[in-house]
Amino acid sequence: MTLSIEIRTTADGGTVLDLNGEVDYATAPKIRETVSQVLRDADLKYIKVDVAKVTVLDSTGIGTLVVAYRIAREMGVPVAVTNPTKFITRLFTVVGAQELLEEQTNAFVVTGN
């Protein structure tokens, strides 16, 4: 179970976390540590978590991202998950965490008729 995280700073004061690999119970602590480290920057404008290269995402991984989102929001730092696959988008929608997605979708919402 491996996960690499590349941290990039943007010209407009944001930070992008490029996740590559498995986001699960074994790698969640690495994400928590990285987000905590990034949040120490007093001038941070936002965090984007790029999940384009995530191969596995379990409930612990989603939970870790949700907690990071809430903590950052309390500090006034917006967090968005970017470049999700269709599968990851569906996972976030099913667990009710679609607010984390940079581009929210209603593609998987069931409407009653």
C-alpha cells in the first residue's frame, strides 16, 4: 500500500497536493500530516487535492479528506478535491461528501418520479 504526495505551491497563494497511489487506512496518516504541515502557512489561500492518480480510495481515505476539509474551512482555507475519476466522484456523492469536489455534479443523484 503506497501513496506519494507531491506538494506544489501556486502563484496565487494556494497549495496543490498531488496524490498518487492508494488512499486508505494505511496511508491516511500521511495525508493528515501533509495537510497539517500545509495549514501552518499563515498566507495559505486554498488547498486543492488532485486525485487524478489515486488508484484506491476507501472509507478511511474519504473520511480523512472530509476531516481535512472541515479543519481547513474552520481556519478560513477552502479545500477542493480536483480531477476525480467517475468512480471517485460517485464515491463522494454516495457518502454525501460531494461538497469537497471542485466541480460538483448531480450526475449520481436519484430523483423521485
